[in-house]
Amino acid sequence: MTELLAPGATLERLFTGAVWAEGPVWIPQERVVRWSDIPNDRILAFDATTGTTRVHREHVEYTNGRTLDREGRVVQCSQGRRSVEREIDGEPVTIVDRWEGGRFNSPNDVVVASDGTIWFTDPPYGILESGREGHPGEQEYGGCYVFRLDERTGEVRPVVTELERPNGIAFSPDESVLYVSDTSETTPAIHAYDVDVARGEVSGGRVFATVEPPASDGFRVDVEGRVWTSSGDSVQVLAPDGALLLRVPVPEVVANVCFGGEDGHDLYVTATTSLYRIRTATTAAPRPAPPA
């Protein structure tokens, strides 16, 4: 399935010097890819116009996954603050940091649905004893869930509760399926759920795919519903039925990906110490229009 890549496409390294690169998002108005170097507690930005990388912010409390909301603002996960936050005028503002009185573990990845609701995963990586990606701490609600926040009502509630280490998250193009990766050491896999976005309900949980070598950490879905996922040695492309279509070797362990570029055909890859780019023949799935 080399037709998924542009003719002659090759993987190029754009930057190196991180410890664990994660959480990329393309910001079209700036023509910039923003991502995290989590252990170094900083956010980096690659300028596609100049081909240069700069430090966007330091001492950021171990940010991880990020996305854009319906207004094009960055929404990101803070493992150090144990919260989901939005950047407003260059400053992070906490959106939500607890459920039923208990703080989250360490929000990891996030997606915003067409109705503006915010869906995010909450594994414990930021509160582990090592302190490598956050601050050692205790679990305060007794699990690792996927949550949905409706900012209009202030309601936050779990939608997926059975996974050990929920991590990457994305919707299918029509938002009928929610994909969530479980980076458990024992049973790593991408799970799929039937979803009613408007009601905030999921059902029919099943294993969508098992990535070898593991793990599927972060991923994006393209316009045809294919899942472009990280793995231990590559970016892998999975069909809507979970079949492996393409493997793009990467010389470092891959953490996450995002589509971007002037026409949306560039795939940006965060992998351990580096940011990479490869030209594709597809683009990210557009979000459905908000409900009437």
C-alpha cells in the first residue's frame, strides 16, 4: 500500500535533542507543529516556513497530548498539573482537573468532538515514582478512565472504565467509532467503541488491532478512516477493519503522529528524541459539522 505515501516520499528528521518527544499538533494559522519534550518539561515548535525549531515554553508541568478545539485553540494534557488545559493568549488555563472530588491521575491524550465536548485519557504515567514525566503521587479515584467533559454544562464523567492504561484517543471520520489505545504491559491493543457523541455514550467495546512491536501510543485517523499509529519501530497504517496496510520504519520508538502542512498531506512523527516528517497521499479526517 505504498500509494498511501506520496511518490518518492522519504522520512526526514527535522529536529533531534529531546528525551521523549510526544503530543504533536499542527497549528495552521502559524504553520507550526507544536509538541512536547516531556522529561525536559518543555514545549517545542517546528516552523514549517523556516524549517527551524524553537522552544515555545519551558517549565510547562509535563504536557503531553494536544489538539485544537472548535475555535482553533490548543487544548492539551498536563501530567504535572493533572489537568486538561487550554492555551489562551499564550498562557495555560485549566479546564478540568478532577472528578467527584478526586484529582485525575495524569491526563495523557485528548480529542475535541464536533459538538465541542472534550474526551481525554487518564493513565498514571505522570504520577509514577520515577517522577520522569510528572510528580510522584497517588491515584485519587481508584482507576484509569477515559473521560468526557461538556464545558457548556460543566459535566465531566467517565465513558470507558475497563482499560488498564488508556492512552491514545481519536474518532472515526463520522464520529461513530471511538478508538482508545491501552498501553498496558500485559495486553497492549487499540480498542474500538461504538459512540453516540451527542449523548456522550459508548458501547460495544472490542479489540480493534494489536500492534507489533508494541505499543500503539498515539495515533490519528485519516479521511478514509484509516488509523495511522505509533509502534515500537514504525508508523503503522491500519484499515478501518484493523488490517495492517503499511509500515513506515522509523529509527526510534514512535510516540505519536499528526497530519499537517500547507495542504494537510505531511505526517509529523514524534519518536523518542526527534521530530520526523513524511509526505503522504492522504489527509486527516475533517471533523463533522457541529449538530444543529
